[in-house]
Amino acid sequence: MRLYRAIRAVVAAAFLALAACTPVGMNQPLAPEALAPEGSRTITTGGYRLASLASNDTSSDMLVVVAFSGGGTRSAALSLGVLKGLRDTAVHSGGRDRRLLDEIDIISSVSGGSMIAAYYGLHREGVFTDFETDFLRRDINAEVYGIYLLPWNWRWLVDPLYGTNDAMQAIYDRHMYHGATFADLQQRGRPLLLIQASDISFGTVFTFTQDQFDVLCSDLSRMPVARAVAASAGCRCCSRRSRSPTTSTGAAAAARQFCSPIRRTLTRCRGSASSEPRWSSTSTAGAPATRTCSMAGSPTTSPCAA
């Protein structure tokens, strides 16, 4: 019995030491200067949204939207075949012949489809040479199962700020995305990736775009792409409050400074003659009036309540 207790104490101490040494990623708060002027159609300017992305010379008279469904490795393999088909298909537009692949404006994806959508968004032509090796022929599922089955991966059992999707993010970053953020995606221009996850608290779709993150008072550009993919593949939103254990006071102060104008912007949007953006209504439906801002502060602080 004493030996069992000693082993249990050693294991618990090891978990706590691991939790203390490894930082946990948090949403970064919006900078006050990112707010759009009064009367704007969006809450912030720039950011990862279609209007802010370079067109990459796509034809102005054509809009191409591609959807990659879920289904794990099989859906990713099917999506790779779709990309190859688009690469090998020529279209004539604007007096020139181009690959249909180069005309894609938007890719919407979920679960396994998000694996390859993010890979293509970051690596472009590299998807045809490296994705099969990096993902399709690699047993990533074994590493994911290890999160649940291997005791040394059980940090998520003892650390309230760490979840299984944090571990999944690390796996995807190690093999495919290598720490790339949404700022990297924005620099590459179109297509816009609509990586879809689920907000299980409100039963709504959660899309990783700056429009959605405006409602959270958060800056999407600094979020790792692997975190969005982990949320999409894990069937839940894995975003966290805009607070880190070391900078919670500063984040709350920043939230108090700029969340009130964001709330006023949302109010103007709801009360204007134009229809409210769908991302706003679905994100705030059924939520308390201060939900969007309380997520940007500490759990015990509602910086935008006043």
C-alpha cells in the first residue's frame, strides 16, 4: 500500500512539473487600434477575412468555392484527389487559360478535410509532393490515441488549462504545420480557408475567421493553424479566453479599454437598416449580453459589463 501511494505521488508530481514547464496557448486580445471606424461594416480592419487577402491574380469574373468534408484520412485522401483534378483542369477566363486550382477563392473544411485544407493553404504546391508522406502514410492516429492511453500524456487530467486538443495541436504542428499562424495564411493570400469547428456550449458552427474572433475580442492572426485544425478534427471549439496565466491583469485591462466600442459596434449592426451578419447572430444567440467581452477577461471579471 505504501509503495502504491509513493508511486501515485511521484506520478502526480511529474504531471504537475510538466504542467508548470509547458506554456498553454491562449487567444491574444485585439489591439485597440485594430477597431474599425464608426459606421464600418466590420468590427475591425484587416485580419483574416476574404476582403483582406491578396487575390493572387484570380479572375474577377469567376468565384470558385471548394468544400472538403470530414472523414479522417479517407476524406483527406479524397480531397487531395480533388486538388489534383483542379490542378489538371484548364479554364479560359479573362482572355487567358489557367488551372482551375489557381482560381479557388474559398475553401470550407471540417475535420479530416481541414487537415489538407490547412496544408494546402500553407504549402500550396507542396501538397502534391509532401502531404502523402506527412499525413496520409503516417500513423498519426497512433499518436492521438496515445494522448488517452499513455500515462505520461495525461496532463489533461490534472491541468485545468490544458486539454486533449492542446496535445493534438502539438502533434499536427510537429508533422504538418510547424508553428504556422493565421498571419502566415493571410500573407499567402487567397484562397480563404474557412476551418469549421463546433461551439458545443451554444450548438453553433464556429469558423476560424477574424469576423468570428471579433466577437471574442480576440486577434486570430497570432493563433496557430494547428489549433484550428485540432478544434475542427476534435469536433469542438478549442479556443480559450484571451488570458494567459502570466498576463491576465494586462489582458483584462486591455479588454476594459476596447470592448465597450466593440459592443456598441455590435449594437449598431443589429439596429442598422442592413441585415445583421450571420456570424454575429449565430455567435451571440442565446448568450448573455456580456458574453463576447467576458471571454476576453478573467473568469471572475466582466470588463465590458459597464
